[in-house]
Amino acid sequence: MAKIVGGIGCSHVPAVGAASDFGKTKDSYWTPLFDALPKARKWINDLRPDVVILVYNDHASAFSLELIPTFAIGTADLFKPADEGYGPRDVPDVKGHSALAWHIAESCILDEFDLTIANHMDVDHGCTVPLTVFFDQPEEWPVKVIPLCVNVIQFPPPTANRCFNLGQAIQRAVESFPEDLRVVVAGTGGMSHQLQGERAGVVNTEFDLTYLDNLIDNNEVNRKMSHLEFIREAGSEGIEMVMWQIMRGSLDDQVEEKFRKYHVASSNTAFGIICLENKTV
Ligand code: DHB
Ligand code: FE
């Protein structure tokens, strides 16, 4: 049977992708972040994942404001990097796992989570930047990727609690897939940041570090947090952190932290990555 072997929370700051794409990772601005990543990459590599379910938000690239699915699962075998205005990133195409994606769609919908099915979808920095963080610059991404898109762009986004519950439904779905696949679930976005308006540039380190700590052994607090609280404490785009709850919900109650890096600032944003595994008894 398939099983979830790890969970990752990770920011998806576009400037991190650009730093990698344009050879800037050794610049002094970027070394505090990029020098920390080999350890995370080794942990991921050692897990030998076959598939990453990559939870992210589309930033009006694949979906315009004409159509806003709350949750959309990519069921295709191929997803092209989206053109976000500067041409698509020069990174490998993202290869899907259609059979597992359809199984998750069926299982979740029958479990009363009505996912939108995306048979064709370009993937923007929300999806491709975490892949760079996890895998650096390979010729081909070393895993199949199931993109799971969440609306955090247009009010009302789903609650953190709804996201957590979807994560639990995804765990049930994965664990009922008959093939022996090793699956990692990644929740992306955040951490605290606001890109617009009077509070543009907001970063709240205390909030972010508490959110990371609580993922381990006090996630009820994160899960019950309201939209207002996320936005007040972590800025308008800090709401992206609800997506980490899908990752957290897909793991067991008891988890162990295997890696963490938190760095301010990466462009306008607090960058965070945390790697989790189910605790073995
Ligand atoms: C930026 C954009 C994002 O989508 C994000 O999550 C963080 C930062 C940016 O434009 O800097
Ligand atoms: Fe974002």
C-alpha cells in the first residue's frame, strides 16, 4: 500500500527560485538560506519518495478571477511551469501521478471533500519554488508531483481547520492506494508576509516561530486560528499558512521534527522550512 513517509512546510518565495535560476545562491544575501538547504535535501533524498503531493496556491496564473476553486487537484501526467509575466521558469516540467491523483480525488469526494479536478493546469512559483528548495537543479524532478491548489487569493479562503481535515482525508486516501508508493506531503506558502497596502513588508518572527513549534506538539492552536488572526499577526499573505495544515493533517498525531530553517528576509518575506516524520513507537 502507499504510505505517507514525511511532511514538509515550506515558503515559496519567487525570489528564491530566481536566486537559483540566475546563479545567485552564493551571494552573501542568499548564503544564509541556501547554505542550510543541503541538510533538508539529504533528509528528503533519504526518504526515497516516489510522489510529492504539493499543496500550494496559484497566484492568478492558471486560474484567473473568473474561476476560483477552493481546492483543485492536478490529475494530469504533465504540468508546465506557468508564465507569470517574465516567461516560464527554466526548470523541468512537473510530471504528475495521474492514477494516485484520481484515487485521491475519488476517495476525498466520497469522503465529502469536493475537490475540483484539474486535467490541465500550468504551475506557478507556488509549486516550482518548493521543488527547487527540495531538489536543487536536476535535469528532471526526481519525483512525481500531484499539485493541490488552494484558494488563498480571493476571500473567503478555507479555514485552517478545514485544511487540516482535508489533510486527514488525504492520509486516508493515500493509505488505501494499493501500489507501494512512498509519498511526501508538502504544504507551502508563508511565512509572515504582506506584499501590498499600508502594512506591506510586515514580518512577525515571534508568530512564525510559534507556528513552527506548535506544528509539533500543539497544533490545535494553529488549526483553530481564524483568518483574522493569521492576517493580523502574519500579514495579508500570511494566510497562505493555512495550507501547511493540509500537510499537518496528513500526518499522525505524534510527529518528530527532522529539520528546520527560518530566515528573515528573503525578498519581502520570512522564509521557513520544516521537515516532519511520523513518530515511530
Ligand atoms: C512573494 C510572493 C509570494 O507568493 C510569496 O508567497 C512570498 C513572496 C513576493 O513576491 O515576494
Ligand atoms: Fe505566495
